Amino acid sequence: MTKLLSLMAATTLALSFGAVHTAASAKTAQQEKMSTCNTQAAGKKGDERKAFMKDCLSAQPAAPAKPMTQQEKMTACNKDATGKKGDERKAFMSECLKK
């Protein structure tokens, strides 16, 4: 926990002295990750929170998702439309394929 607090203090200090040059409203990747992990850790306390934050912050970023091809969309929408019939299925497929 002290390492995490030290890291946060060092980051704040560096930002206040202008050592990191970022746009005023733009967050760095690490700041985004910290924010996301912090939100996910809501309700956790003590050692449980510490362990969660360590795992969350050390996790590798997910690879950027490539857009689905039309064929992949059709396959996924068909799978999700199981059990729907008639106009309900038609409306569902139309909305699903637009996404």
C-alpha cells in the first residue's frame, strides 16, 4: 500500500512541477488504468484491496479489438437470436447487425 501511495504522490508531484507534458484534460494510459482499477476496487479494504490493485495495475492492457466482419456479426447475431421468431427475430437481427 505504501508503494502505491508513494507512486501516487510522486506522480502528483511530477505533474505539479510540469515534468510530465500532457494536455490538461487528457489522462495518460497509466492514469486511466489507475482510475479504472480504483473504480473496480470499490468496497474492498485492507489486504484484499491491496492485492486487487496490485493485480489490476500490473495486468497487461487488452489488445485493441478489431472490427467484426459482416460474416462474424451475422454469426454472433444468429446465435443471440436463438429462440426468437417472426417479427421479433427480424427486429432483433436488424438492430444487432447495425451495431
